[in-house]
Amino acid sequence: MQLLLGWLADRLGLSNPVTRAADGAGSHTTLPLATLTVTAFAATVRTVRRRLSGGPKPLGAASG
């Protein structure tokens, strides 16, 4: 909540260091976010294909 209030105060002209840091953080988090998104998508596609083809179940999956 404090971060939101800091952001709102900055937009109203009351600058503060927390808001500047939060705004600057977005520029270097794009690549990790994109990497995680692509990895999650690939894992989901692989899992769905395995389930549809009746392939082997993942380790630790209950049998029956």
C-alpha cells in the first residue's frame, strides 16, 4: 500500500526515491520475465502433448 501511495504522490508532483527506484526496475526485468514466460509456455505445451498422447506419467504421479 505504501508503494502505491508513493507512486500516486509522485504522479501528483511529490517526488520520492522509492518511486524512482520502482520505475527504474522495470527496464532490467523484461528479459527475465520473458524467459520465465517462454519456459512456462513450453512446459505447458509439453505436458499437454504428453497427456493427449498417453505418454509416460511424470515421476511421482499416482497410478490408477
